[in-house]
Amino acid sequence: SPFPLIAGGREAYLDGTPNLLTEALALRKGMTLNTALTFLVVSCIVVIAAFTARRASEICGLEVGCISLDGLGRSWMRVFIHKTLMEHTNIPVPQLVVAAVKVLERLSCRARKESGTPYLLQYNRPATDVFLGLSDERKPVMRLSIHLRRFGYFLDVPVADDGERWVFRLHQFRRFFAVMYVWVYDLGDFEALAHHLRHWNPEMTRRYCTEAEVGQRIALANTERTVLVLTRVASGKTSD
């Protein structure tokens, strides 16, 4: 909802030669259950990426039961940090992420039983015994970049002022988390943010927050608040 499902067959592309734009236009008029299921998985991935700042490899490796509660009832997510720690760690997560993980656990249930693996990014094509998301070696292989591009076009994200269309990439949600942290928490500091990102030092995190691609896009908003935040990030004064 609100997009109708096609009872059978395939989506009808407008000119018979689907590219991302023509596919998106066709899907808004009707999609198969398989496409809807794929987009539901991608939606969960977007939520997890945007509100936890996890890397693609960390999201691909999420397992059933990765959410736990501490003594105060706060939610934590267990992830394996490939790039720096090379070990499992727990990070705090909001309830929106908990809900997304629960959806993935439900969608992956049959596939996990079939493969004998705990990974969340696997599912069976509706009404078939075809299972998607794992390699022959039973490792996660979901092509997140391709699915995110399709999803972005489907959502019809408006073009920027310079006429370019924003193309979703998973790493951008990690940057989004970092910039929003600086934006919202005036008293926050780069040590806390660096720890959450699992960077080795705050200086790396500050450079991360001011990468040209993200900075240019955010600057298009051209508000006093945006200018103030980006200036404070660049100068390292967010904890003043």
C-alpha cells in the first residue's frame, strides 16, 4: 500500500526496455508480490542503516536474535565489526530499528530453516521454493547497492537544485547518522560519535562528517542552522 499488486506475471515496463526510471514509473502502477517483498526488505535495511550507522558488511551479517534488552529495558543490537574491531559488539538502537529487525526475522524464517543459517537478509520467493540472499557457500550476498538504487528511483526522490538525482548508497546513511548527531546534539562530542562509528579517533570522524558529497547536498538547504552546524563540524567545535 498504496501501490497495487499484480496477481500474476511481471511488471509491464512502459517501453519494453526497463531502466531505473521506466521501471519505477511502471512499479508505481503495479508490482509483483516478489518485488514488494524485496522492497520491504530494502526498507528495513534503510531504517537500520540510517539509525545505527552500520556498514554494509555489518548489516549483511545480522543474525536472528541480534536484539537484546539490558536491565533498564533499553534495546541493543549485536553486530560483527569487520573493518576495525574484527569482533562482535553491542550498540544501542531505537525502537524503530527493533521493529525493522523483527520484520526481517519474520521474512527470513523459512529461508533460515532451509539454509540452516542465522542470517536475516535471506528470504524465499513467494509461493516457491526459490531462496534468495545467500551464496552457494551459505554466506550473505544480497546486492544492496542495486536494490537501493531501484528503491530510490521507485520512491521518486526529488532531484537536487543542480538537477542531479540523489542515488542511494548504503554508506550515505552512515554519514547521515553522523551529521544528524552533530546537528541534534549541540553538546555531543566526536569521541562519543567516533565510538559509535567504531572509528579509531575523533579526527577521522570529523573528516567523515564533512566529506564533500554530503556537505554539498546538505548545504543546498541553505539555512542558517545548516551553515552553523557544518561550520562547527569543520572547526571541531561541536562540544563547545
